[in-house]
Amino acid sequence: MKQTSLTLLILLLGLTLFTTACSPVAQSAVAAAPPQKEIGVSVEVAQVKTGGIALVFGYSGNLQAQADVTLVPRVSGQIEAVLVEAGDQVKAGDPIAILDHDVFAAQLAQAEAVLSLAQLKLDKMNEGARPEEIEAAQAAYQISQGALQDVQHIDDNERTTAAATMANAQAALKIAQYEYDKIAWAGQVGETPQALALERATNAYEQALSAYQLQTNPSEAQLAPLQGQLAKAKLDLALAKQPFRPVDFAMAKAGIQQAEAAVELANLQLDYTTLRAPFDGIVGEIYVHQGNMVDNKSPIALFISQQIEVAINVEESRLGQIAKDQHASLRVAAYPGVEFPGLVTSIAPLADQKTHTFVVKVTPLDKKGLLRSGMYSDVSLLVDEKPQALLVPRSAVITVDGQPVVYRVNGGQVEQVQVSTGLSNDAETEIVSGLQAGDAVVVAGQSNLQDGAKVKVVPGL
């Protein structure tokens, strides 16, 4: 019963729909409906403009002094006075501290005395011997020479006297022999006067003969002492005339040079008792006080240069775009909104083996001296800039098939244009070719675009 009612309801509903569709009113409504319009893709556009653009690389690092030195004394001693405080500005050579210098002053005086003595010695050598000394040496030589000649050369008078003495002794010996021979036959004549006279005459003759031989032919024993005396007198005379040889003068001059070096060393050590600033800069710290004992390992003060710099690590891929004297700007938290100009002053010749980056140092031009070592700084390197370039928002340039393209809007549809780009920063890109100033380009909505597609410009998409 229920199934029959449902079937009847369906038939009635279908008949009603058929009647409505075939009526003249329904047919006229269908014929009056207009065709649907094509809806464009919603995009946001911007105009190509002319302006300046700069390629800037951003880095950060800590400002640091270009030079810092820990001053230590070159000599040991007690600190007599400290002349500066931390934070003082000093010039190269300004005294910083003074050590007790009494010992070094005494050493200098001693060295100067030794030098004076060495110079006086050379002056004395240059003057040579006094005339009196030469005369005395000459006289001694002549006496020695004469004594030797007296022994070596016997004159006729001496020879005659010696011969006569020997002849007389010989004659006396003959007489004594004659008298002795008269009694010799008697036997036991040894104690007789004749025997004693013969003995005395014999001895006298032998002495005369020996004296004659010594006087006429002197022995080596006689000559040797006299020859030695003559040699010494000759040497003394030569030394008196020329007491010093060239080597003696060379040694004396070397002694003076040695004494001069000792004076110079003593002067240096005395000067080292005053510790001086190594360069123009600022006293960073003082480590000693008056009365402290110090040596050549004791730190006295820390000096830092007034000129500061920041070291940044530049990637290998960017190194070719960095050059010495390139312009830069620095910003520090201590001075918000203030940009300090700077220059690239050095580029490391070697890369870090781990990071493959190169250390580049930037020196700020801080005429007011506001920057301090240890400040954290943001650094911008101006790599390149063009004051007049065609610019589009960076988002306008996309890549299609590996080529940069933009969509240019013209009469409600877009044209895909291949472009050449130049400099680019976070906001804009330089267009080298492909567009003109005033062209409208799509900056948002490109993902659904194709060349020739209809578009609907929507501000702030």
C-alpha cells in the first residue's frame, strides 16, 4: 500500500516539471540569460622607475685597537714613580714610569772612566819615548858595544905588553932552570932554593902565557856575557826609538772601541730606567705602583692605539668583489641611527682552513673619537653602486627555464618579457635590458600567470 502511494507521488512530480519546462514563460527566461565573462587573474603591479641602487654586503664584528702592547722594562729595579693613569692619552716617547737609576748612573761613570784611560793610553803611545830615554838607551848601547870590542880587538900596545910579560916570565924560567941544573946531580934537591925558584918561575910563565892567550884570543866564555849585554842594549835602544808596533796601536784602538761600547751600553741601561710610551695611544691599564720591584718579565702597562678597526670574515664567493679602500659604514648600539664611514684597509692573503673565509679589516673614520675597542658593530660594505638605473621591485623578477623574466601588464593582459639584471639588494633589482621606465610589471600573483593571460590589478594583494 505504501509502495503504491510513493510511485504515484513520483509520477505527479515528474508531470509537473515537464509542464513547467514546456511553458512559454520558462522558454523566454532561458533565452534571456546573458553569456558569462572571462575572469582575469588577480595581480599586484608596480612601475619601472629610475633611481640609484647599491650592492651592500652586511657583516658584524667587534671593534678592536689596531695595535696593543704590554710594556715591560728592559732592566730590573724598583719603581720610583708612575706618571700616568689608565685612560690617559699619550704620545710616543712620553715617560710612563721611572725606575731607581743610581746603580746604572754609577756604571755609566765607571765605563766613562775606562774609556778615558784607554784614550790616554793611545795618546801616550802616539807621543812615543822621551828624548832623555832615547839618549840613555843610546849610551848604554855604546858602552856595551865598546866593552865587547875591547875584548874582541887587542891593540898593539896591549899585545906588546902581554908578549913582554910572557917573555920576561920565560927568561926567568930559563935562569931558574939553569941554576937548578947546577945542583940537580947532587940528589935530594927538592927543598933547595934553586928548586923552589924553578917552581915559581914555571908558574909565573904559565900565568903569563895564559894571560897572553886570553888577551890575544878571547874565549866564548868571555864573549858571551858581553854579547848578551850588547843585544839587550840594542833592543832597549830600538824600543826607546819606536816603542810600539802597528799591532800595538790596533790593540789600543780596539780597547777604545770596547770602552766606547761599554759607555753606550751603560747609557742605554740608564735610559731604560725611564719607561716610555711605544706609540701614540691610550693607557689601557697600569699594573704596578711606586715601590714595586720589577724585572724584564714584569708587565708595567697596557697601551692601545687610538685607531681602531673591525675584522670580518668574508666568504670565498664574495672575495672577488672586495677591494682595499672600498667604502663601508659601521653602526653600533651606543649611537643609534648614527653611521660611521669607514674603509677596507686590509684583506688576508690566506683563507681560514676550516671556514674558507678571508679576514677583511675595516677602519672607521671616527674623527670625534666616539668608538671604543670592544664595541659590537654592524658593518656594511659598499660593493658597487649606480646612481641612475632602471629599477623594479625584487619580487617582480622570477626565473623561467633558467632565465630571469618579468610579466609586463598591457591592456588587461600580461606579456612575459625576458630581462637582463644587474645590481640587486633586499628591495630592488636593476634591469639592464628588456624594460623601459614607466612600464607596469607584476610584483605579486605570478605563480598563476602565462604569457598573454588576462589579469585584474588588485592593490595591496
